[in-house]
Amino acid sequence: MKSRTILLAMITIFLLGAVLAGMATALEPNKSVAVETLTNVRDFAPAVAQNGVSYAVDGGLLFAGNETTWQRLPTPAGLIVNAVAVSSRQPELVYIGAANELAIYVSSDAGQSWMKIALATQAIGAVTDIAVDGANRLVYVGTDTDGVHRLRDVGRSMIAAGHLLLDEPVEEIVAASNGTALVRTKWHLYRAEEMGLRWVAVENLPSPATALAVSQTTPPTFYVGTAASGVRMSQDGFNWQSANTGLGFTPGSQLFVNDLAVDPAQPGVLYAATSLIFGSANAHTTPVGVAMSSDGAANWAALAPLSDVAVAMLLPVSGETGAVYALTAASRTPLALGSAPQMATVAAVESTPAAPNFTGTLAWVLAALAGIGLAVVGVMELRQRGGVAGKPGMPVTA
């Protein structure tokens, strides 16, 4: 009887130890590893509203956050992300395009889980850009080898609903809420008609298109940057007018537009990165910098001069007038311009590594010892009562 009491006390100690060790394991925090700030941004989807979530493609990975906090999002194994877009009607609806396959991935929970949508093609290539018409649930997917695929989002799946085959890589797509979209290659511009079921070439611009943007005004307004004639604007994608007041045309030069961007939270706020081209045979290009308009491109004013390097891409801060980041021809690290703060360090939260965990192991050992002790006590109890049922030579009593 005395030995049984001692054994039960030991079992109680083991069980308490297992519980405490398990609690310690559960309370261990996930390890947060600080990595360098975004350094290789290839695509960017600004937040659709002020203080919302923006998305950035950096080095084939996907990050979410804002100018002060960024976090890496999980993406399917083996996927190299090349493009990202967000629905203006449903900010939690995120689309990413692959660099290593002709497929997009759709998330309805802000990038926490993904559904793969393979493009209906036998071609091999990559997704170069994505544009979303949230009002009509249309998604336009640009590729480097197979033109533009038009998909319709029907909720739990997406269906192929049109294809524009091109012999040039697609460089940029923008889509408006009225069913109109523009697609740009290096030398050509196309406009969607009949909600993207038919496409026509835009041939009435004074020089090739170099940049696209759209403001979701009523009706929507399209902006096109050109290779020699500055900015043009249109509400139908067919009739264009000059929008260069304040951009600083210099006599004897041509105004090259490196990029255009619209603040999604303020459709009247635009940014333009420009350069001046002198000469024709051996053209000399001089970067000008970034200008801003707060009245829908009716007037521009210099925001940040950049005479030593050309801007490749503009990343606006939604809802913050005069705050924009620039990727340049020399660096894909976001450069803060205007009132934009310096980009903060990215925090990537990683799960606890698979190395041996002392507290977790201790919990299992103590629990096992307690289990063995309970079994021994059970056997002793049966022996004391007269035997173990079914064992030969040991009587069974009622």
C-alpha cells in the first residue's frame, strides 16, 4: 500500500511537469527575422484606400504592408511571383502572376491562401502584368509570349472569356470600371471594346506609348505617356488631348514619359516621371524628375528633380498627396520622394525552426513516464483484487 502511494505521488509530479513543459512550449513566440528593406521591386499594387494594404513583388516574393511595415506573405511552393493586382471593389481579393509558368493565383483572404488558375494555352512563358475590372469582375492577364488573356471571376473559380494574341510581350495593362481597358507593348497600344471581347489598335497618338494609368472617375479617365510628346488623356480611349501644362517642354526637345501613376484613393492626384530627348540620329536623353498633378493632369508641378538617373516605375502612397516612391534605372530599391518617408525594414515572421525543442521534448518524456506509472498502478490494483482476467493460473473472483 505504501509503495502504491509513493508511485501515485510520482505520477502526479510527472503529470504536472508535462503540463508545465507543454505550456512553456505553447508560450514560446514565433521567431521574427529582420531582413533588408525591399531591394528588388518588380511590381506594385497600391492600397485602394488610405491606410489600406499595399502589395509589392520583390525578388520573386510577395510582400504586404505600407511604407512603415512590410511582411512577407506565403505563396505556393516553387512559384516565382512576377505581377500583382488588387480589386478596387474587394481589397481582400488579390491576384498574382507567375514568372515561371503561364498561370495566375487568386486569393480571397488578402494573400493567406491561393487558388491556381492556369491560362488556357499550350504556350510557355511568364505573366507580365495583371489588371482588374472589379465592377465587371474581369481580369486581364498580360504575358510575354501569348498576348492577353481575359478571365471572368465567378466567385469560386475563373473562366476563360477571351484572348488577344500578340507577337510582342505585353508590358502594361490598365482596366476601368466601364469595361474599357488598354494594353501596351513596346511599339503598340490596343483598346478593349465590348467589355474586352474585341480589341482595336490605337493609332492616333503622336508617338509610341511608354506608360499607362487610369483614374476611376465618372467616367474613367485614361492617361498615356508617350515617347516624344509627353502625356495624353482620354475618357474613351480613342480621342486624346495633350496634358502637359507644367511638365516643362524645352524648345528643340522631345518629352519622354518614363512612367505614370494615379493615387487610387485620390483619382485626381497623378505622378509623372519624365525625361527630355535632344537630337534624333544620336538622341541624348536627360532625366527631368517626377512631377505631380492634383487636378487630373490639367496642371503639373515639379515634385522631385532627378537629373542623374531616369525613373523606371512610380509607387504612390494612397491618400497621401505628394508622397511617392520611385524605382530607377540604377536601383529597384524604392526611393522616397516628396513627403514619402524612408521605406522601413521588412519584418518576416518565420515559424519556430525544426531544431530540437527542449521544453517540448521534456513534456513528451514526462507524459510517457506518467503513462507507464499509471499502467503499473493498474496492474498492482488488479493483483490486489485477485488477479488479472484471462491470465492462466490466476483465479478470477467475482
